[in-house]
Amino acid sequence: MKRTHEARPGSWLAVTLLLSLAAAASCGRREERGAEAGYDPLARAREAAGRVLNPEASVPPLCYTKTNGTSNPCWVCHTSAHGPNTRSDWELQAEYSFSEAAQKNHYENLFVDRTADMATLSDEEILRYVREDNYGPLRRALAGARGFEGYVPDLDLERGFDEQGFARDGSGYRAVRYKPFPGAFWPTNGSTDDVFIRLPEPFRRDVQGNTSRVIYALNLSLLEAAIASDPDAPTDRIDREIEPVDERLLGFDLDGDGALSPGVTRVRRLPKTYAGGASNVPLERGLYPRGVEFLHSVRYLDPDAPGYAARRMKELRYAKKVLAPDRWALLRAQEKEQDEKDEGLLPVYAGSAMSGLRNAFGWQLQGFLEDEAGRLRLSTDEEHRFCMGCHSNLGVTVDQTFSFARKVPGEAGWRVQDLRGIPDVPQLGHAEPEVLVYLQRVFGGDELRANDEMTARFFPGGTLAEAEVRRAAPGGDRDLAFLLLPSRARALALDKAYRVLVRGQRFDLGRDALPTAAVNVHATITNGSTGLGEANRIYRDGRLRLDWGVARPR
């Protein structure tokens, strides 16, 4: 009988190899599923539901700093009122004003010496750890979670972002590049981070309902001008650089030159509404529209990665503005919260870990932390409270947020976070660079004056080396990366210290991981003077927004 197929030399070997590869891939997938089997990122939050050991967990640990009557890190948060934020809380620089429950510093992790435990971790081991992905497993685990009402991460970081900062996965997120808030948020103090913003669907569509990137970019630029420009300037006198937009799509003369043109790069006047499908949504200075979302990752330090941003996340934070209170309601919420504090009442927040906690200003917040194995898990009710203090009634915030008001202007600010090429510009209303002013007022590189490396670099012999710090100012030869990135040795030490803290899983005792015990921090507070008033070291000029002037970030 004639054979219809001839056996070719090596054909069985090829088939065998293909089968082996397929089996290996299948095995790899099974091992991956097996490694994630039993991984329930919601378990800890379920077990701890309703359990709150520290009812004042919204008071940050940095508020327990010892000022010694001279060091004032408080001014960056507690300041005079501007724009829709009518909270003027600068007096908290002068007086300790804690509730009875908050007078004990519950953040005992500040007083731990971790050097012995850190010594068990080699540099190679911690580098392997911080270069592992714990975001992808969280996405996969939550995608199949039943009954979870909270945020399921829907940004595909592996697909990355295009040259304009838009997520390539079509999720609508856009990367924001910004100047980090002074103090603990500087990478030299332990973490890098990044921020992504997303506006609701109507803001991404034209008036016919079609998806439109140019309309979306226009609306994001309008929001940038509304949030980051001077809130005290007259409506027709603001001045904000934006990416090139076509003001003809809006039918409004943004740059005030008397003509409607494409390629406009400055906003000097704001329209009454947004554009396209959001043309019925009012544009309000200093306020976000309902439905805006922020995704914020807090990461380990990788000294070999661009900007030191490690792949592994310490935290994933999510915020959505679910309500849009009018200005009267915002004023009433601020007054009510202050009245309750004056009466000694403890803070109460709507929601739960499973849905996120909601403040009185319309924001719903949700967070994820590492479990002991380094996998991201949902924060507990108490751990969520940690987020609420800084994102509620605080003098410096812009609509209870921080990062977007500090966005690098225009095109250079629409990309993944990177300090390289960003100058140390002043805060709005200031004449001197922000980092320089912080160092002058704090006498250290963080709130607790525990950053010995910053002290050695910029306070040689105990005196601030102003000329060295000014090298990063506009016109200088350096940038924020020069000022705020730690040495390789410090980066690895801070990574190890936090890894030790994670293994203990006592985030209720604080998540600031210092290698050695903090010295400049109170274990208990006696309400009364901080000593700063007597020393004439009270500053009412702290501003979140920045004066970019003629600076041209790269």
C-alpha cells in the first residue's frame, strides 16, 4: 500500500520538542496558578473588619515630631487658606492640639532598631525582591473575587504608556509627572511613586459620542489649568502652560489673543465648562469633576532603575471623587469637621475596607499593602484610616489631593514619574527654591531629621550649604534627582528596613521604616506650645502649587 506521507528525518524529534515545550509551558502556568493558589488579597481585611485599635489612625506619625522650638516641618501641611479650601490651620504649627486618644503615639515602629534583622538580608536578595512584580498577581486575584465592591486594578502596567503618557491598554489612564511633596515623600526617605489620572467617559468623547483623544487631552489640560494655576488670581488673569490643544474644539479663546487657533499652549482664561461630551460639566477652579480617578503606586527603591523606581510596590492607592459637593457643602463639611474636633469627638468615615472609606468632601479612598510574603493585599479598616487624615480637612491640599497641583506644566508633565530634568522651583508666592526653603526651616531632610545622609550632604559642619542646594534651582547645572535620590547604600538599607517591617505585618504601628530608632519624635504628647511661636518660626506661606516661571523641565 502506498504511503501518503513520508517520514522526514528529525520529524519525531521536532514533534517531541514541541510537545515538551508545550508541557513545560503548561507546567509553568500550573506552577504560577499554584503559587497564587491560596492567595486571597481580601482575607486580612475580612478578618479584621470593624477592628480599630487606634481610633486616631488618621493622625500621621510625622505629626509627633519634636520641634525643639527650632525645626518646623509642619508648615508644608498646615497653612493659610487658598481657593475653595477654606481650611486655615497654620496655628497647628504653634500648638499641639491632639485628642485624648491621640496623645499617645501609637506608631511604635518608629522606635524600633532594625539593623540586626536587616543584616540577614544580602544586597543581592533585596534587589531580587524589589525587582519582582506583585501588581500583576493582585490584578489576577481580584479579577475573580466574588462580592468585592472595591476597586479592581484595571491599568495594565506591562503594556506601558505611549509618548504622550496615555496608557496603551485603552483604560483611559494617563501618567502624571510631578514634583514630590516635601519631606517623607522624597525618594531619599524610602520610596518612589507614580500617579495616573483618569477622567470619566464623557470627557474622553466628542459631542457626537465618539472616542476622541484630542478632546480628552483638551479636557485634561483644562483641568490642569483649573487645579495647578494660582487660585487667587482673577479668572481672566491666570497663566498656565499646557500641551498644545485646539481651542476651536472648545469654541473659547483660552490664551486670550482674540482668535480661536490650533496648537495653543497657554491658558490665560478659563471657560465655564469642559469640552466635547463633557460640555455640560462646569469647570470649577480648584475642584475636580465628579468621577475623576487617581491610581498611585508607592514603590521600593531600585538604584539601577530609571529614577530608582523598583518594580515591586509597597502600596497601591486608589481615589475616586464619587460626589461633587458644591462650595456651600464644602464649607459646611470643613466647619463640621473642625467643630467635632473642638468637641473632642473622634473621626468617623463612611464605608469600609471592602468598598473604600469616604470622606466628607466626596472622595472614596482604597489602599493595598504587602502581606508577609510580599503580595499585595487589601488594607484593613484601620489601615485605611491612615489615608484619611491627609486627604480630608488639611490646609495645604487642593480638593483634598496633592500630586496633580504639582504637575510639571504642559507636555513634559504627561509621562511616567521621573525626577531627572525637573528643577527645584519655588512654591507659589515664594522667591526661593522649595527644597532650599524646606531645609532652611527644618534643618534636615525629613520631618524627623532622621536622614543622616541628607544632613551630611547639605549640612556639613552643621551649616546649610545653600550654594550646593541651589545647583538644582532653575538655571543651575543639576536637578531634583541630584537633591532627592539617595546613594545606592542608603537605598538598599531603606529597602531592607521596610522588608523587615512588612514581615511583621504591624502597619497599625506605623509604616515608616527607619533603619534605626527615631530620636526626634514624641512617645506621648502634652498639648500646648510647640515652641515655634516663641522662636518666631511660624510660617503661613506653605503652598501646594508651584511657581514654574520660565523653568523648562526636560
